Amino acid sequence: MSDDTNKHLNNVVPIDEQALQGHLNKVVLKTVEDTLNQILDAEADALVGADRYARTETRKDDRSGSYTRKLHTRARELELKMQKLRKQTFEMAIIERYRHRVASVEEALIEMYLAGVSVQRVEDITAALWGTRVSLGIISKLNQRIYGQIEEWRNRPIGSDFPYVYLDGVVLKRSWGGAVKNVSVLVAIGVGDDGYRRIPGIVEGTKEDKVGWSGFLRHLQARGLKGIRLVLSDACLGRKESIGDFYPEAKWQRCIVHCYRNVFSHVSRGRVKEVSRMLQAIHASEDLESARHKATEVEKKLRDMKLLSATDWLDQCVEETLTYYRFLAEHWIRIRTNNPLERIIREIRRRT
């Protein structure tokens, strides 16, 4: 590059591109605002049937002033002058499209809420999309629209058989009158005769005890939950007794994963993998008698390893983990643990 060229470039005035872009945005938005207001004014003339202040036989109505309406855009708010007529309601296609947009945005806000997006995060998203934030109060009011639908779903009639039912609960923090307290959300998943999993019910209680589980099972029974042959859960206090009170003909399967965890709590960390392989061998047996025989062998090995507390725990719970052997062999792998419901519990935690 020559010296003359460099000297010429040195005389070029630098441009603040950000400031220029901001100025252009203002110019464009002002033009859009003026254009929309002109369209609104022309639309009012068409409805009235005459120009402003004109005296003509074709006049159908009279103007009665105007009011300002905000229209949100990505950059900033536009102020539209909505004309008021004495006899007619003033409407315009651009405003109808805006209404449709608002409706779709409201639906999106509700979808975000149901998907577990925090209210604060929804504020950030609306700011990024519109250039303006939707307040917490507005989001809360929008979400109230779905509460009735949720209650209707929670209390809908069941009226079908669910041979396999999984039960579990999750403890969450909730604000009551400014104080944060623990509440339990009790959940049931049922597998129908068609092999598909559904959620018969979810309730909120004070804690996972016999009173809470009895209330939940009474709620399910009153709505028509029937045909239960096997209930799967962990050994939560009061749950097994409640099952017997409301569904005495149903058998109970203790989740083998929860049983393993109870045993592991009495085993040193260095021996957990070894003990885990021993326990898994029990539930890999080909039938119930073989599983019982294997359990006896494992208990003997645990005693030889001086793991007496782990042996006692296994002796207490192992028979409760073998109930699934009384059902179809092709179902065993899915009806010996509470894993299908654990996925729902994780999702509840995520969304709350």
C-alpha cells in the first residue's frame, strides 16, 4: 500500500457503528409507528364513511377522540393511537394479529412453566424475545389458568384394571405463609393390560406415613383403580400396611435396589462391589427356589466375611424381593425394581 493511500485513509472519519445502528433503529421504529398510526386513521375513515371533519351523506359514524395503546417490539414499545367511534367498535387487522401473538406467547409461557423453567428464567427469555420483561405477577396469573385442568385430571375417573402398580413419594420444600416446610408428593404409576404405563394419581401430603398413604390409596380406590395384582415400592413405613387395607388381594414386591442400598449401608466402601455381585446373583436365578437357595449361600458368605449386620438385613428383606418370581418370566426384569417410577420422581424434582 502506498504512502499516498495511507495518508488518504488517515483522513477518514471513524464511524461509531453501534451508535449508527441505534440511530437507524430509532428512525425505522419511528417510521413504523407513524405508518401504523396512519393506517389506523385511514381505517377509522373507512368505518366512518367520511374523512375527518368532512360533511357528507355517506357518513355512518362520528369520531370520539382516541386512546394510546402499546405494541411491544424487539427494540422498544410503539405507541398506537386507537381511534374511538360513537357507534362502532374500532378494530384493525394488525391489532388482531397482535392479539393472536399475545395468545401464542401466553401459551408459550404456560408451556415453559409446565416444562419446569423457573419464573425468573421465563423473565429472561421474554426479555430476549421481546425486549421487555413479563412480570412475575403476570406469569403467575397465566399459570392459574391450568390449575383447574390439573385438578380435573387428578380427580378423573380411572375405571380400568392396572395389574402392576408402582408407588413412591418425594419430599419437597414449599412455602406456607412465609415459612418453608417439607411436603410429600405421593405418586402412582400403573401398567395396564395393554402393557402401557400411565399415572393414575398424584397427591400432596404432609409426610410419607400410614395416614398419608392410606389417604392416597383411598383416593385411587374411590376413582376406580382396580385389578391390582402386584404393588412395587420400597419399604416405607406404613405403605405396606396401607396396601393390605385397601387391596388385600394384591401381592407386594420390595424394590431390590432399595434392599441392596440397605445392605450396603452396613458394608465398608471397599467391599460394596463384591457384595453387590453376590446380591445380583440371587435375582439372576432361573426360578424362585433357586433364588432362595442362592440367598442362603450369600448369607453364609457374608457371615464368613464378618459382615453380620449386612447378613441380618439381607435375611429380613430378601424374601420380600422375590415376589416377582410368581409372575410371568418375561415381566421379571421390569417388576422387581421401582426404577420406572424413579424416573418420574427425578422429573418432579427437576420441574419444581
